[in-house]
Amino acid sequence: MKSMLRKTLLGITTVLLLAGTGHAIDYDYSGNLPYHNSVLSYSFTTSGSSTVTLFSSSWDEGNFDPMLGLWDGSGNLLYWQDDGGNVGTTASNGVEYSHGVWDSYYSYDLGEGSYFVTLSTYYNAPSGANLSDGFNYDNDNPIPVSLWEQPANGIRSDYYSFHILGVESSQDNNAAVPEPSTFILLGAGLAGLGLVRKRFRKA
């Protein structure tokens, strides 16, 4: 009886320990970059020392030349890259993604913590050593990427495909925030639904 109880407790303990252990996850993002001075931003966390791989897979399809920045949780620049120089394929979530010499590609062992990664057009480089310093093209009038004569590359499309591999969690910081008017309309709609519901209850 005691041995069975010990085995049961050991099994429960093992399950709890495994449940509390962070697992490396891959994240895939894609979309369209609206303007030549737009900067894509993602945040991610690591639970311990792990190899994190960051890469784009869209240059070869005729899209803009990306530049990659890695920042710590306080926004300090850790690494900046123009071209990844890695030609080949890399698997993410069971899919093989191809990347060309001008795609971004960076793989490094990062310690536990929170990080940011940015993706911008060539040559929209950071203006300083912190994210708060902004980027070179910040004060330019926005030009749609699909109409922009990109330095050294000419006119290319605005699509991007970007991947963050081997992290505990990741978040897309590029989602549009609803305008105040949207919240007002949403509130009015919910209030209207409440009135309709009351009328049905009375009937």
C-alpha cells in the first residue's frame, strides 16, 4: 500500500514538474508593411538559456529587403543586422520556409528574460542604442512600400513573413488599437442589445 502511494505521489510530482517547465515554441507572422518608415515589432520571452532563431522568408518572393534588430526588455540594442546571408530552408511548426541571402537570419543562445525584435526596410536603421531613439526614416513623409524606390533594390512588394523560433511566448505588437469612436459604437451596440433583451423578458 505504501509503495503504491509513493508511486502515485511520485507520478503526480513528475506531472506537476513537467507542467511547470517552459517549452520552446515557434511563432510565424506575416502581413503587409504599409510604409517605407513603418517598423514591425514583436516581443518574446525565454524561460532559460535557449537557442532563439529569428528570420524572414519573403525576400526571394520579390518583397522588400528587411533589416533586423534585437533589443532587451528595457529597449537596449543587443544586435543589429542588415542581411542574414543564410540561403536555405528552416522549419517552423512543421513547415519548411526558404530564405535568401538578403533575408534576415539570426540564431543565438539567449538567457532567461524578455526581448523585442524589430523588422524594418533597408536602410531604416536605429537612430541610437535604445528603441526610444527611433529610426532613420521616422521624420520622412510615409511612402507606400509598393510605390517606394527602395535604395539598392528598386520597387518591391510590401509582403513580409517573419519567424521567431525556440521561445516560451511571443506577442505581435503591430495589432491596430481601436479608435475611441470604435469603443463608443461598440458600447452603443451592447446597450442596444441590452434593451432588446429586456423587452423580450417583459413580453
